[in-house]
Amino acid sequence: MQLYLAPLQGLTDWIFRESFTQHIGRFDKTFTPFVRVQSGDFYRPSQCNDLLPVHNTFQKPVPQFLGKDAESFKRFEALCLEQNYTEVNINMGCPYPMVTGKGMGAGLLQHPREMTNLLNGIFADTELKISVKCRLGLENANEFEELIPVFNAFPLEEVILHPRIGKQQYKGEVDLDAFARYAPQLSHPVCYNGDIRSVSDVEKIQQLVPQVDRFMIGRGILQNPILLAEIRNEKVNAGQKADMLRKFHGAIIEHCRQKYSGDLHMLKRLEELWEYHAETFENGRKIYKQVKKCKNLGQYEAVVFQAINEME
Ligand SMILES: Cc1cc2nc3c(=O)[nH]c(=O)nc-3n(C[C@H](O)[C@H](O)[C@H](O)COP(=O)(O)O)c2cc1C
């Protein structure tokens, strides 16, 4: 079985990935949050920093492209080749209207012809391995039926399928019936993604679609970083868990100190992590409230390390 860390914009950036890989565990693959490229140019050039090798010393991620035309992809490809990457992922799942309205992300799913043009343009001349990360559709899960022949026509590395539709964003149920129906029709290896929060969630998918042995996990890892070890059946006792978390948070704080000049910006970012990560702790709601009240990094450190100490 292969386990992947999902790309989560603003959360699983290089700071998270480096700290996690060094102190908690190594996924089989990690992915950068999307780098948006429009009309051949980077939409926010700072997004490119996340894939620089200097920030990815413990594990090379798979860089993710968000865009809709081959010209933009070529710009992204040039950057990836310059940085010695061999594989990239294409985002066909971002559900935000500002993205889908421009025909990118999940906005591509209703337009098999545009998707074919994009993939034709990419595969016409590329040295990279290409995978896609997609949803079942933008407005309806049946949209996927028309996408199967499109995906099957190209030599994709793998298809990562999050069985929701764009309209749901990240809420509502994942459609496991649709996943079980469509996954076997894809000629590529399929990776399951969505709402994995426990070992039994993985087992449920394995029973449903036995040929799927790749799983991508996002929010479940923020909620319980030890989930990676649990799925691999590696034993971690309470003392080891506290120690891992102490080092993991220590590394995040150190990296943040280097990256951010002011405490407030940094604290906003850390607060977002705790929106999910609070669940790791029995009294998580209280800790999350304390994190939100912190006015500087010193206060934040005190709250976090006290919470970990109390865990033991
Ligand atoms: C805050 C947030 C940011 C996300 N950013 C990205 C992204 O940059 N690229 C992407 O492909 N998916 C992104 N996703 C989707 C996740 O990768 C994943 O598909 C989704 O959260 C379902 O998996 P999970 O339930 O394991 O988190 C994001 C999701 C969230 C909640």
C-alpha cells in the first residue's frame, strides 16, 4: 500500500512537510499545494518558493500545477525541470468559484474537450511524468463518465480521485458508490482521496475496491499526525507520540521564525493548522481557543508545549 500526503494550500507547505518528514514519518509521496499559472505566467510568483529544493531537503514533493492551457503548463514545466523534478500533478479538483469560473481546477471537469486539448498539449512534448488529481464532476458525479475515455487516452502516471463534486467543496459525504463504479474503468493506477480519518476508513475502501492500494490523506493527518504510523501498523506509545509532536512543533516554529518577519502573520498561519490539529488533543477546543488568543510567538510556544506535556 502507498500513502500520500494531500496538498492543502496554506497548510501542507514546505514548513509542514519538512517538519513532518523529519520528526513524524515519511509518506510514499507528498505534493505541493497548487501553483497557479495563467496566460503563461505565474499568478502569484511566491507560490513557486514551495518547490525550491532548498526548502525540500527531507523529501522531494510532486509539484502541482493549476491552469488550463498548455502554454501555462510549459512555463510550469520549465521551472520544474530547472529544479530537477521528474513528476508533476495537475489539479483538476479545486472547487473555488474564482478558479472554476476561469475553467481551471474542477472547472475543467465539465469540459472534456478543453481537458483533451490541455492533455494533448502537455503530452505532445514533455519529459515529465504526469498525474492528475480530480473530483467526480463540478455539478454532478455523472460528469465523470465522459472523463474516463479522456484520461484513458493518455499515459498518465496515476489518477487521484476525490469522490466529491466541486459544488460540495469539502463538505457533505464522499460518494463511495461512484468511486467503486468508476475506479475500475480507469486504465491507470487509481489513488483514493477523501475523509480518511482512521485505519477502518482505509479498510472500508480496500474492501469496496480491492485493486486500489494508494491512499492520499489531507485533513486526517493534521487531525492525527500518528495516523500514518497507525495505517502502517507501526506501534507508537504515548511517550513516543508526545516526543514526535514536540520535535515536529519545534521545527515548525523554527522554520516560521526564518520565513516570517512579523509574529502576527505567522500566528494566523499557525492558527489555521490548529483548526484541524486541535483534535489531536483531548482538550483540543480549549487549546485552539488559547492558540487564537496568542499575541506573539513566545505565548504560542508556551501554549503548544504545555499542551504536549499534559498529554504524557
Ligand atoms: C484548506 C484546503 C486547501 C486545499 N488545497 C489544495 C491544493 O492546493 N491542491 C489540491 O489538489 N487540493 C487541495 N485541497 C484538497 C485536498 O488535497 C483533498 O483533496 C481534500 O481535502 C480531501 O481529502 P482529505 O479529506 O483527506 O483532506 C485543499 C483542501 C483544503 C481543505
